[in-house]
Amino acid sequence: MLSSGSFEIIIWILILLYPFVLTFANVSKFFVKTKLPEIALDIFGCFAGLFMVFMLCGAINITDADYDTAVYPFELHSPLNSEYGVIVWIIIFMGYLGLLILGLFKPEKLSPIVSAVSIGFTLLGIMTGGLIYIQLANLSEFGWTYLFLLLYYVNVILLAVRRIRFHIKEHVRLVNERDTVFRTSFGAWLYKVMSKVSSMTLFCFALVFPIAVIFEILFIICGQGADGFIKAFTMTADWTFSVKVPPPPLEYEGHYLCTVASGGHKKLVKPLRLGIRHGDKIIVNRQLLTANAFEDLIMEKMPKFHKFIRGVYDKYGYPISKHITTPFRADIVYIVMKPLEWLFLFVLYLCDTHPENRIAVQYSEYKK
């Protein structure tokens, strides 16, 4: 049986060896491919290391006392003010949470906003952690203690670099596989940039890590588009899934967003194509497609709430449409509806893994 003293010595040996073992494992992954279940090891390494950081801080007697509280000569005041330091710990927590999400979920399982926010908080957490380590720089007088704390921070950075690079590579791969048709030229340009970034070696990627993170967040939000597979069916005329048909019909009565799409000035409301509503052909624009996609999402996730919204819309939408008798009035309704359109789009990007696909198939037989 080990005595309590011997057991304590073994524990401290493990604590002292752990940072070096973790560093060696993480650095080696930059140069050697491994088939080990990396995410399990990463999560263990990250949070076990965090536990050891707190143990080391306790060993060098860092207290939670503020500057105006007397402490013993061998103790240190808290490096963060208790009143204002809460926001710092929240950011650190969100950084860990973002890193955990990126590790546990593949890019195709995350909605655009969740994906972008996770990456953003990971970077923000790393930057905040850097400030904490600068604040702790006075611990250099303790020699090896600060070295161990710094080693852990370096390992968290290495882990984040690998996770975000994997996310970028997977994102680019999915875009290629789905033959995504970008909505904007900016999205197409970002795709070219991120394609080059994804082909970088891990070492080169680490050198441009902060810039790559910013571009990836932009690419996630601005680089959305419907899959080419869907476009292959919908960008046709006269067939079951078609959304491109010859000149628009003269009749366009329906709910008021349909009226706006077909009745407003084209330069403002931007009609896109024809769609099918209750068997009739109608003109649709981005605003109408977004609103209907939002309704479709609510119907899927919250059917009872959708029934209430649908009832309100049916009650007031059609009477309003009767008063949209001129292009000018249609323009006004379009402008008034813009904030709601942005809200609908935000919810779609937050809750749907493929929001542009859902938007693209509205008012088409493809939706079925």
C-alpha cells in the first residue's frame, strides 16, 4: 500500500509530466496523421488540463481576494477584479463551449449561425486567454509554474487550430460535393479564398489562423446558396419541379406578399421567378420565398404555433392585398416588411442546417 506522501508525490509527477505529454501529442498531429479518435482525446486533454491549471494556481496561492483585501505575504490577490471579471469568465466559457461544439458536431450538422458563432467565440476565447496569461506574466518569478500554465494555453491554441482547419476543409468539401450555387459574387469569391486556405498545410494554416477564422465566418454567412442538385430540377420550365416559366400571368391575386412580388417596381422588389401556389402560377421574390420558408420551418418545428400564425396571416393578409392596387403601394409594403424578412432569415440561418435549400424550393413542386 502506498502511503499518503507517496501517493501525493505520484500525483504531482503526473501533473508535471502531463503538459509535456499533451504538447508532444498535439505537435505531432501537425506532422503525423493518426487514426486515433482525436475528439475524445482532445476533449479529455482540454478539460483535464484546465483542472490541472486550477490546481497549479492553488499551489502558488492565488486567491480570489480583490486588491482592497489584505492577504498573507505568501498569497497573491486575484488577477481579475471580482466585480468586472465575470464577463471575462463568460467569454472563456463560451470559447470552450464553441470549441466543444466544433469538436462534437460535423459542419453539415450545424446551422450557419451556430457554426459561425462557435468559431467566433473560440477565437475570442483564445484572445481573452492570451490577455489572462499576459496578466499572469509576473508569475515568471515562480519559474516552472508559469511555464506549465503557458504550455496549457499553447495546447488549447493547437487544438483550436486543428479543429477550425478541419471545419474549413469539411465546409469546402461539402460545397464541392453539393455543387452549391452561390447567391452573390462575394460568396463565390470567398469560396475561392477558402479553397486555397483548406489546402494549406497545418503549419501554414496556423500562421494565418486569425485571418482564416474571420474569412470562414464570412464564408459561412455570406457563402450560402442552394445545392446544384436542387437547381438542376428547379431551374427549368414547364415540368413538375420547374420554377422558370414563360412570361408571368396577368392575374396575381393572393396574399399580399404575392401581390408585392408581382405588383411592385422590379428594381425594388426584384421578382425572381414564377412559382406554384394552390395550383396557380404566381410571381415570387426573395422576400416572399424567405417568409414562406420561415413558415415552413415553424410548421415543421412548432405546428401549434404555426396554426396560430397562419390564422392571423389569412385573416389580415388577403384584405390588405386588396388595397395594393398600384406599384407604389406594393413598394411601400415591401419596404415595411424588410425588417421582418431579416428576422425570418436570421431564424432560418439559426435553426436550419441548409436554409438556402429550404428557401429555394418554396412555391415549387420540388418541395414535395
